[in-house]
Amino acid sequence: MEYNSIPYPNFSISELINRKAKDFCNQRIRDAGNISLKYNIDQLETELYKLHNEKDKIQFVAYVINHINEIVAEHIAKCRTPNCRIEPESQELLYFLYGQLEENDLNVDVDSFSRDETYANNDKINQIIQKLKELKAGQEIIFEEVDLLTIDSAIAEAEELKGLQILGKKKWFKLIAGFAAEYGATKVLDEFFKGSIMPIIASLGSFITGLLK
């Protein structure tokens, strides 16, 4: 049997990275008592080495940062130990994680998304992905292979956008605007973006609407 092309993965890469990060946290930093600067950094370096691109690393780091903030906040609220080591060690660990972003000029914007905003944004991106998948499923007979690759590429980039919210509102909205400009200008997707995708992107808020003008 001969294969003339490599199919797009039939699973969400973004969800795979999220699962890897969740598994890491459950195994290595389940609660604040598991925070150990030396061991955690060694473990994180090993996990990050296994990831193949910077976007996947950002998403992984973002999950771990949020997890650490959550378990430390829970610990501090109940801790009665004088000079508890958890808070200073967690800060050192977070310093390492933010440093992983800064090494690639991916500085975190101080204007960060709340958890509810992140969930809402993910829902919008999932709507975009679903519409792109429906377009592909309905047009496979009509489209040429190169056209299908364009749709696959748009789906992949949309998946990656979910994990990039750690960069903050300003940078993330610029990435969304860039996504819209890149694929909305293609011959394959121009009309589809105008009718189906741009209304979803515009519904993300007034800031993105300003960037789209």
C-alpha cells in the first residue's frame, strides 16, 4: 500500500498537551507539599525537552503555572507553620517557569485572562474549529488536496491559540487578529471566514474588534 500524503492528526494536539501537563502535575506536584525546587526543576526540564515546539512548551508551562498558583493559594489559606517553606520555594519555581517563556521572547502580559475568560475564549476557538471541520467534511470531494491542507493548517493554528492565553490579552488578541488576516486572505477560506468565522472572532470583545478594522 502506498501513501501519498500525511493526514492531519485525528485528535486535538492542544488537548494532548493539556493532558500531559495535567498528568505531570498529578504525579509530581499534586499539592503544595510536593513542591521541591531542585526535583521539580529537574522534572520540568525533562518534560519540556520531550515537547517538539515552542507553542506546546508554552501551553505546558501555562498549565503548570496555574496549577502551582492554585495549590499554593489553598495551602497558604490553611497553613499555620511559622516561616513555611512553601511560598518562597513556589516563587522560585514560578520564576523558573516564567524564565522558560522569556528565553524565547515570550514575556507574559500583566493584563492576564481570568479563569472564566480563558474558558470562554476556548469555547469561541472550539466553535471556529468545529466550523472548519464541518467545512472540510462537506467539501472533501470538491477541494483539491492543497485546499484541504490549508483547512488543516487553520485548524492546527486555532488549536494552538487556546494554549497561548498565558501571554496575556494584548498579545493573544494580536495573535487572533493575525490568524484572521492570514487565513481570511486565502482564496480557499476568504468567503468562509467573512461569513462564518469573523463573527465568532468579533464576539471575543471590543479590543479584538479594534484590531480587525
